[in-house]
Amino acid sequence: MPKVIKVAAAQCRTLDTNANTLKQLETKVKEAAAKGVDLILFPEVYLGGYPRFATFGAKIGQRTPDGYQQFLTYFQGAIDLGDTPQGADDDWIHRRLPTLENGQRGDGTREELERIAQDTGVYIVTGVLERSGGTLYCSIVFVDPTKGIVGKRRKIQPTASERLIWGQGQPKSLKAVSTTIKGVKICLAAAICWENFMPLLRQALYQQNVNLYLAPTADARPTWLPLMETIAYEGRCFLLSANQAVRDDQLPEWITEVKREGKMVSPGGSCIISPFGQVLAGPLWDKDGELLIQELDFEECERGRLDLDVAGSYSRNDSFHLEVKGLDLIPPP
């Protein structure tokens, strides 16, 4: 009997406020639910925003007053999920850390995401600009419709000038999460944007027997699609990638470095790939607010293990060994 679920990659851009972006997320999740979608992926830092073209007034050895003000604006627009800079792992997931008097953890975004997932029955994975202590993190949250948030990870290696504004996440947060949807056991994990160019990070996900690989991104270069095809084929897993389609005149007003000419600065490129490296949906270009929807038969992952299993028979574990600090690479139950 086929092991089939329906998934969606949401090519949605960040709106002017977190409240409006969260409303858009709810609208898109409801739209997906009406079409029978079981799991939906939103782009990198969808909640909070990707600060494309912002310089934050930074040069080597020098910052400017305007740059500090830019960072203040960006910082104040981040999401507080109630976690610590060290990452509280299970203590945070299971709410064992102190809560506010109203029962919230952080600013209430966590509870709102859990409500949307519960109301719609859709498993939500979304990028978040997370504020913890005095540091910002590019994060991903996994929201189960029955259990609430079951996982969160922080980008462990911000790319290029992202390192100025985002802290390094904990490698232990690479832990995969498992769920069962329509009787199908799904093991899912996320690599954020250029983390997908890190071979050892990819192998850390493969070794956890991931069969649904998520790649939220801000990269719309021509090199992105072949990378996604390679990863899906290499890992013998289904792959979803979601990016934002954004014009320069839709970027936040505080990003003063950009010319407002109505030109597309991130054309998107969201896609869904099979375990044999075939493009099942997308890439989607220049369209904002669209959903890519596809039925996936997870027996395809098992068929592909006949000749390629980089976590097992094809890995030569007798000769090579990978360790990740703080992370057990045994697949989750």
C-alpha cells in the first residue's frame, strides 16, 4: 500500500509587521488545508524577515550611528520564543522553563503557531528571526498539529555578512524530528540556505535516516536547483525548498541602501524534488504568495536505498566516522 502524504512549499514574502506576516501564514495554512495538505514549509526567516541589501553601517573596525539604528529596528522586529541563548532543548520544547503569568513563552508567537497548526491539522515548519538575550538567530520551528512545537534549530553557520547580525546556533539543534501522518512515518530535518553547501552537515542529517529534507532559503541563484536535486538524490529523500519572491520596493523602509525601482531582487525558485533527483514541482519564479503542492509516496525513499544509502551500506562506516558535538546521530524513534 502506498505511503502517501501531501506537502506544500509556500513561496511567501515577509510583510511589514510580524502580526501581518503571521496572519498571512495562517491564511496560507488554511488554504493548504483546504487542498488536503498535511505539511507545509515556509522560507528562511519568514517571520522577522531577511534583511536583503542592508549593510548595518559596518566596515572593518568601524560602525556608523545609522547602522546601529538599522540593527535596533531589525532587532526589535525579531521573535521572542522564550528560549535561552544556550538553547534549552527539551526543557524549552516541553515548557519546563518559567513562563509568563499568561502562560506564554516569549512574545506569544509560539502559542499562535501552535494554535494555527491545531486548528488546521497541518504540520507547519517555518523560518523565524529569533531573539534570545542580546543575540539574533536564524531559526526553524517544527509545529505538530497535536503536540505543538516539537523541535527548533538555529542556523549553525550564518553566511558571509549574515555573521554580523546572526549568532551561531548549536550543532545539537540539528536533531531530526519524527512524526506519523496518515500512518506514514516521517523523519524530517532542515538545513537552512547555505548550510546545504556543508557536506558534513548534510551527512549529519542523512545519518538520522531523514526521508523528508527541508531547505528553506534566501538563495535564488541558478546554482540552487541543481544543489537541491543532488541532495535529494544523495540522501534518497524527498526535498522541499521554499524561498521568498520579493521586489526591491517591497523591502522594509529602514533598508535605505536599496533603490526602489520595482525590480525583482529575489525571484524565488521554490521546488519539490524526489528521492531520485527529479523535479516534482517548480521551480517557481517571480510569483509571491503561491503554494507548490505535491503528493509524496515515501516508498520511493525505500526503493532508492537499493543502490544508494549514504547513512548505511554506501557510507563505509568501518572506515569513516562522523561526530557532531552534543548530538546523537541515531535516528529518532
